[in-house]
Amino acid sequence: MGLQNHVDDVEATFFITVGFVLFVIPEPATSALGIAMMLLGIVWWFDEWRSAEV
């Protein structure tokens, strides 16, 4: 279980974290981009979790 096995988890977490930071910035464009990034990260995370169980 090296680092290569966890790269996708780190990328999804990065999207969620950056999306949250952009969401907190009080500007409509960054908030919309932040929500989109968080949703992408969450979907990516669940997809990786689902594929790991198979």
C-alpha cells in the first residue's frame, strides 16, 4: 500500500478543500466554482470508494 494507491483520494480531497475555500470567499463567481469543485470532489471520492469495494 504505497502512495500510488492513495493518489486519487488525495486529489478528490484537494478538490473538496479548494472548493470549500472558494465557496467561503464572498463572491458569487468563486462560490459557484467552489460548489462545483466540491461536488466534483465528492462524486470522485464516492466513485473511488465504490470501485475499491469491488
